[in-house]
Amino acid sequence: MKLNKIFSQGFFYNAPAFILCCGDPSVYPLSEYKKGIDDPFEMRAIRDLAMSTEHIVLRAAYLSLGTCYVS
């Protein structure tokens, strides 16, 4: 089977496990958005996803598991 290699890091394809984290900006309620005050939904989704992903990395470190955040 041929893989479409989208990441240049070779270690990525030899990892024993992956955790894929995704966000959906469309689920943020429109009524809560205040133009000029709040970030656009895409930025809010990226920020929330980054924070939750970092919590996964911190927990893995606590459990003595190696991780590598790959954007």
C-alpha cells in the first residue's frame, strides 16, 4: 500500500499511535459573537483546539509517554 506522505518528518510514519484533534468553528453560537470584541469563530476554534491538545500532551508526559505535536 502506498501512503500519500503529507508530512516531511520521517518519524511520523513510524509512530505506534496517533491522536488526531479537530475543531469545527461552525458550532460556536452566533449569538455570542460581538464584533470588535470577540475573535472570529475560526480563531476561537484554533485557540480552543490548541489548548485542549496541549492538555493531552501534558497528560501523556505525566504518564511518562513521549509525544510530538505536529501541526
